[in-house]
Amino acid sequence: MQVTATLGPRLRQFGRIVVDGVLPPRCLACGEVVSEPDSLCSACWAGITFFGPPACAVCGLPFPHPMGEGAVCGACARERPAWDRARAVLRYDKHSRPLLLSFKHGDRTHLAGAFGRWMQRAGGEVLGEADLLMPVPLHWTRLFRRRFNQAALLAHAVHAAGGPPVAPDWLLRRRRTPSQGLLGPLARRRNVRGAFALRRGREVRDRRVVLIDDVLTTGATVEECARVLRRGGAAFVGVLTLARAVRAGAP
């Protein structure tokens, strides 16, 4: 039995050496050969900004220097969002945008596995006691055209990395909304107002739910989803995204 136990890891290691010799792992962003699968080369890693402390205790906005335990940013101090806590892995900017767009619009869905592991590691404060992961839904017409919901792929990848179970269809987008891309903050909020609903028969009362999406921009979409969950009695609503847009001049 001891021989079998030691043989397994050695066979896997040998198999990986063989596979890497034929198909060497490549950088997720630029395609350069790297030493580890599902990783970034040193140049791409240096260009991407990964979030970490110090940050707002509520929304995760990075601070330029430590502000003390439980410190919140100005926006959260003025008006608390409908959700309890949000975290993101990396900054959405010119360096990370091509990688994310290749996943969302370029059919590079295999990237979800690596992204899910990043999100699971970065989202400990949000995922800690969560009962369910809920991807932000697409309207069925957009899902039909795109063929997949990137938020759902990320949710399943977070679960595969050790996160809580996924409730893939509990939230519905009951009307199709224009793309948020070119809209300002106020127009975004108006655009998604009343666009989401909880599927009949799904019960979130007293549950701890984490919303999953690819990018947090103004937060209008997850805010509207969080309101739906609050009305359903959710005890905690977290938000975990792969990336977050931060205004110019912020840390």
C-alpha cells in the first residue's frame, strides 16, 4: 500500500513532464512559455494590478496606506450598498482588459479554471460562511447569442476551487437591457432597475449568498441583484468579481 501511495504522485509528475514537453504551458495573457500551467509570465504579471490590503472593509477599494481596521471609503461611508461586502481579484485597466475580453467574447472559456482559483483565494472574506454562489444572469436572448454566461462559468470554477455550491438559475434577468458599456453611473442604475427577479420557488431567507460576476464597474447591476435577494430575506449578500474598474487617480 505504501508503494502504491508513493507511486501515484510520481506517475502524475512523470505524466506532467511528458505533457509539458509536447505542449509546454503558456502564459494566460500573451501565450509565452511559462513554468507552471494556468499562470502569467513575469512581464504580464508585472503589468496586472492585483488587489490586496489595505482596502475598504465594505467594497474592497484599495487605500494608498493603512487606515485602520474596519476603515471604509468615502462612497461607502456616504451610502452603504445593498450588499454587505465586495471583493475583486484585479484591476480592470488596459493591462488586464485584453485577457478578460478574450474570456468573455473570445471563446477562451478554458481560462475560467484559473480565474476561479484566483477568485477563491482573493474572496476569503466574502466566501467564508457563504451558503450559495449566484452568478449574475444574462437575458435568455443574450445567452442564446453568446452561448455561455461568463459569470456562471466563474461561479462553477470558484466552487471547483473549494467554494460553496452554485445556484445557477435562481436569479433571472426578466427583461433585456441595453449594454451598460457606454452608460454613465445614473443611466446604468436606471437601465437595470427592476430587471432581475428571484425564480419562483427558490428560497434565500436567512441564507448567505455571494453574487459572482466578471467585472464590477459602477456596481449598478450587483446592487439591483442584491436588492432582490434582500427582499427575499437573505441574511448576507456578498459580491465577488474577477476584476474591478477603479476611477483614474485612485490607488
